[in-house]
Amino acid sequence: MHHVVALVHPPQSTFELGCAADVFGIERPGIPRRYTFSVCTEHPGRVPTLAGYDMSVAAGLEEVDRADTVVVPGWLPTEEPPSAAIVSALRRAHDRGARVASICSGAFPLARAGLLDGRRATTHWARAAELAAGFPAVQVDPDVLYVDHGDVATSAGSGAGIDLCLHLVRTDQGAEYAAHVARSMVMPPHREGGQLQFTAPPHAAQIDGSLAPLLEWVTGRLGESLSVEDLAAHIGVSGRTLARRFTEQLGSTPGQWLLSRRITAARELLESSDLPLEAIAHRVGLSSATNLHRRFVRALGTTPGAYRRAFRARPAGDPRDGRGKTPG
């Protein structure tokens, strides 16, 4: 079991905590349990929340020392520095190899602990300028949903916390397992971290020009030799207009999105089938095993064969940890 610990701080945001709790802490019928989840705080006892009620938290910072992943689900007020004990606990966790992640304003204590120095990070768009001003060593990206460096991850506000948590599950357990968790939550199975935060209501033209029907059409035809020009022609717009809509709504180019979908489909087939790489490449529109290998390594830093060995569906009770390793 991969142990996830949420480090809470008064007044705690219940939504940000709920993002982590729902993804990592719920036992779902028909889905093997791969995570345990607990909550801790510096001073165990009653912890006020922003929702007007108090939580009772029994565990102290010693729980952080047992975590495989530490999540800081928000930190308010942001100008309040974490205590030396919290900074030390976060640094110890990171130094021994635990993953440390933040949701929304939780990036602030990570920055104060020095875990974001020299690195790209994000937070809620409304607090990005404050994070950048307070921590000039951090490369703050105010536009993306989340940033994952493997050992440290940060996410934007509210719903982006769910996106990050599902992304971590996907990294740990593979695309198929994460899709089952997302489906049980009635959530999209995956949103890329580079997708734009929604910093303002969309214009009427954006609503009328939603890409949702096109994305659904493309997803059902990944095995075909689709080009960006084919996508533009399908909805009757120019290539320039299509590129603008993708930037506005998804924060990526049409070509980047299409390749991402093909890699995702390849991951799912590698996990769930014994198809040879050549067959998988053709099914997802990557033309050949050589092209699949090249694109896969560039996107994920591993080969399709190594990915298949690490992330083939595992039965409940498998002794490997969340990253496909066997303890000891």
C-alpha cells in the first residue's frame, strides 16, 4: 500500500482536503485498493475549517515521517509562515524520497521549505503574483493546472487539485487504474497539467465554438491518419482558427493534443492487452513500432516495453508499492 498523508492547517479548506481524500482515501467496489490515507496536523485535536465547523485530527507530524506521499491541501492565510517543525517535517519527507505535493495555496509552505527553489510551480491564478513576489527563486507559472517534477508537484486552485491527484494515481498505477477511479468519481479520466486555468468566464464565441464535439470525434478515430488540417476541416474552420481555439480552451496546440491522446491510448493498450507494439502503434495512429517507441520515450521517459512490464494490471494485494517497486 502507498501511504498518502494530508497535512492540514487551521483554518483548513474542506474542498482541497476533500480532493485528496476522495482520490486516495475511498475504498471503491470493484477497484483494488492501492492507497491508504490519513490526515495529520502540527497540534492534534480540533482543527477549524473555512466551512464553519471543526475537524478532529488525532495524528501529529510524526505521520509525515511514515508517508510515501505528503499532500498539503491549501494553506491560509498564505502570509503565515509554517513553523520550523512543519518545515523540518516536509524537508525530512522529501530527503528520504517521499513525494510532496500541494493543492492551491499549499504551494506556499512548500516554497518556504525550499522545495520549489529553481523549479517551475503553480498555484491558484489569483495568488500566483504573491507566490512569485515572495519567492523569487521559484519559477511560477500562473496558467497551468499542475506541475509535476516527480518528487514535488503543485496544482492550481480547487478542481485542479483533483486533476493533480488523478495524475499522481495515473503515474503510480497506470492509465487504466486511474480511469477506473476517475469514472467512479464521475470525472474526466485525465486533463493534461499544461491545460490553462480558467481565469475568467469564456466569451460567447468560445462557448459557441466548444471543442468538445471535435475531441469526441477524434478520440473515436485515433487509428486513422488524422492531421491538424483534417480536424480543422471537420468543423469547417481554418487551421489558424482551430489553433486559437485549442490555445483558449486547452492550453495546447492541436498537434500536441492529438499526440497526447495517442500516447494515452497506447498506455491503456499496453496495460490491458498482449498486443504487439506494431499493432498498438497502428491502433493509436502512430504508424509503426519505431515511431511509437520514439514518441513514448520522449513523452514519458521510458520505453513501451518497460511501461508494459511496470504497469500491467495487478491483482489486489500485490506487494509492489505505488511506483511499481517491490519493498526491500
